[in-house]
Amino acid sequence: SFSLIPLEGISNIRPALRKARLGSSLEPRELLAVADVLAAGRRLQNFFSSLGEESPLLQKYASEIQNFPALEDRIRAAIVSEEELADRASEELYRIRRQIASLNNRVKERLDSIVRSSTMQKYLQEPIVTIRENRYVIPVKQEYRNQVPGIVHDQSGSGATLFIEPMAVVELNNRLREYQAAEKREVERILAELSQAVAQVAEEVNNNLSILA
């Protein structure tokens, strides 16, 4: 039965624990690694407690592991991948992301109708919507610059095409940028909060690591 000892999920998270204790925010992948180590400790404890008297020393070690299932669940609920937070990591994040999705759609719809209009077709290098400097733009032929009111964000290497953000979407694009900045702030707040929670149990988790080792 010893060949079945559950060892997956154990990694050296000491640098992350140190970072959290110093008050720094952990990255999503570091938080996931902490959750993995907590889960590994829990699994090993369960494994040894079910073995009966077969391995008293290992059992004694396993019994000293401290579990923090609520923290483990909090991290898993908030973080979906090594880079990304779940929409439901907080109500505020959910609200912000819904606004971003809705504004994105409105900007695209507005621009699609612009590039589809027969008047505009002749001014455009091609009827597409693209992105420059994080803003939605359309490719306008240089000679028609004055026919398309808006902000120039870029031009093609040859200078024949200007990437213009039409005035009709400038305001929407501005609001989109504001919400994207708000999303970044909220993500940072959530990571800081989770990192603080890790810092509070860092000593115990460090001790778990020594036992697991």
C-alpha cells in the first residue's frame, strides 16, 4: 500500500510563503501552488490515518500536519489558471467584467456598422475592425483621412493606411479603458487579500512542508 502514497502537489513554496509574509502579493500560480501543497498535506494525513498501526512514525508525522480547507477552497474558487482569476472571484470583478463584455460588443457593433456602410467602403483599405494601442480602429486610406473624423493611432509602414478610431466610438473606447483599469485594480485587490490570508498561516504551512519533506 506504500506505493500508493499520494505525493502529487508537493512543491517548494517557501519563497512564496516568505514573499507573503513580507506583505507582497502572490501571483495566481504561486497561490495555486500553495493550495496544491495544502491539499497534498490533507491527502497524506487521510492516507496514513486510514492505515491503522502499520506505520506509527509516519502516522505521527502525518498527524502533525495542519489543514486549512477554507483557505484552500478560497484560492481554488478565485483562481482558474496560472494567470487568470475567476469571474466570480468577487462580485465586483463579476460586475466589471460584464461591463467590459457589454462595452466590447457595443464598440464592435458600432464599428461593424461603420465599415459596412457603403459610403465608408471607398475610404477603407479593407472593411475590417482591428486593434491599435488597445483601442478599436479601422484602416483608412491616407487620401481619405479628412473624410473620417477620429483619432489616428498608427499608420502602415508605407503610410498608405491610417488606423483611425472614429469619433463615434471614442467615448465608448474611453469607458472600456476605464473598466479595464478597474478590472486590473480589483484583481490586484483580490490577490493581495488572498496573499494576506496565506501570510497568516505561513508558519504552519512551512511546518507542513518540513513534515512532507
